[in-house]
Amino acid sequence: MNLYLDHAATTPVRPQVLEAMLPFLTHAFGNPSSHHEVGERAARALTDARARVARVFGMRPGDVIFTAGGTEANNLAIKGIAVAALLAHGARHVVTTPIEHESVLASVAYLERVHGFEATLLPIDATGRVDPADLDAALRDDTAVVSIGYANNEVGTVQDVAALSAVTAAHRVPLHLDAVQAAGWLPLSGTGADAISVAGHKLGAPKGTGVLAVRSRIPLEPLLHGGGQERGRRSGTENVAGAVAIATALELAEAERAESAARVAAARDAFVAAVLAAVPSARLTGHPVHRLPGTASFTFAGTSGEAVLLELERRGVTSSSGSACAAGSDEPSHVLVALGVPDAVAQTSVRFTFPHEPVEVGPLAEAVAAAVAAVQSTP
């Protein structure tokens, strides 16, 4: 067995994406700001990529900002919208949840530390979902932005974004969705969000590519200043090959999404059932139904998550203990702790994130059971 089941951390670059971006790494290498044929060819490719991304998001081409990844996109959304609101009308309040990606939580902490913002962390239930009524109660006249993950990166819980966006729209507060994990599995258009972040390397594009789509009516203070690229919202010479890559990856993922999501969800459900039946200590984390099609996250009480991972790797299965951005930390997952999982149990977590291609779940579940048994039998 040789299975890579850490697709939430990163995915291989798709051959079609490599083919699409290659010309802009070789002969069509121009700077899109240059006014000659080589530069104008790059500019046309950038314009085309922007329009293609906008179609997937159901937004306008002018709303699309190419970034260096999901972390930058989240930082630009939260800091950019919040600081613009502070400058425009003195807003100093932001709303998020305690289970967000570190790039979201650190951006909120920056606003508190440097700009004197007050942050509200919404309560979540034991599965990681936000109650729209709690969001409604948290919003104030001086709320600058709400930032919520469309789908959680560790346990895969999917939020009711239609209900949440209805609340923010009623209060006229911008809603930012971190859709880094959702892209390719869930619809990116029709969410009601004002800003959406995506990372290319979760979709089969290279690392270092990303998008923030933010509606042009939302004021946005840039993080990067310089030549005024990206309509002044993100200065710096554009990564044309990266823009073409993420546009191609998004289109391919969207074309396959409905079929592959249903198929992978069925395989995931069979895998979850097999693991829960074979491993008495296994507990599924996250929402049992409203979860990403390819995510199955467990705790195995009485083990060490890292030890289970090593045993799985010996059996040809590569997975993770949670967010790749927190790998190597001795601290329990902040997501699981926020869900009410005791610290000692949170440190036993193992996350399996599936590809869009078929996986034989029977042998996989057997490998998990054997790995957990090997760890539990070790003195």
C-alpha cells in the first residue's frame, strides 16, 4: 500500500496546470506592466486568468486579487477590510471563531495589538458549527469585518454559509470566508460572502499561489505598497504563471466537483464506519454530516497521535495529526480544545484527507486498526 492522505496539507500539481503555466515560465516571460509585445502577452494572460477565476467565484474580474497563497489572502482580507473601516468610520470590532486557521487568528490578534481592535470569538458547538443567532447577537455598529472558515482545516466541519451571510448582509457587515479547504469540494459562487480566500496548492496548482476575491464596493487597505498592481490593492510584479496555474486548477476542480464530491464522500463514510467498528477507542471529530467530502478526523484515546502516524507510515499510509501549519508543536490542537476535547485526547488526533481519485477503504481501515493496536500494545 502506498497512500498519500494528507491532501488538506498540499496536493500534487496537476499535469494540465503545469502545461498551462509552462509558457509563462519560459518564452512568454514578460512583465505584464511592460509596454511591449512580450509584456503585453503576459498582461493578456493575466487578464484572462482573472476573468476565469471570477467566473468560478461568481464575481467580477475586478474583484480578483492574486496573492502568494491562502495565508496572504486571509491577512489581506482581515487586515485590509478592518483597517479601511477604521480609517473610514472608526470601526474597531472584528468577529471570528476560535477554530480558525492560524493566519486568521494571528491577523485578528494583530488588529487587537496594533490598532486597538476588540475581537469577539463566536461560540461553536461540539462539532464546530456556528449558530447564526450567535453571530447576529455579536454584531455591533462598529463591526468592521466577520471572518469565518467555510470548512475547518482540521476536522472538516462545513458552516451554514447561506445563513451566516444572510445575517451579515442584514447588518451590512462584510463577511470574509476562508475557503482554502472548501475550494474544489464546495461551491465558491452563491455563498453571499463579500470576500473569499483560496490557496492554489490545495487544488493542484503550485505552492505560493492564491486568490483573494473581494467585492470592489468593499474598501480595502493594501498590505503591500509600491507600483499599484492589482488595482492598487496588492503591489508587486504579478506572478503570471501562478495566476494561470490557479485559474486552470480552479476550472478543473469546479468541472469535476459535483461528481467527485459525492463519490469521495461515500468512500469517506465507509472508511469512517469501518474505523469506528474496528477501533473501540476511535472517536470521529467534527460534524458527522456537514463535513468536507474528503476529510475524516479521529482521536484515539490512550495513544499518541504522532506514534500512530509513524505506524501508519510504516504500513504505507501518509496522513497527519491536524493542520500542517502547526506540525511539530507539542501543544494540543486549538481546534479540538475549542470543541471541548480534553488536552490529552486532543493529542491523539489523526486526520485523513482524501484525493479526488478513488481509494480502497477496506485495506486502509485495516491499516488504521493495526497501527492503533501496535501503539496501544507498546509499553
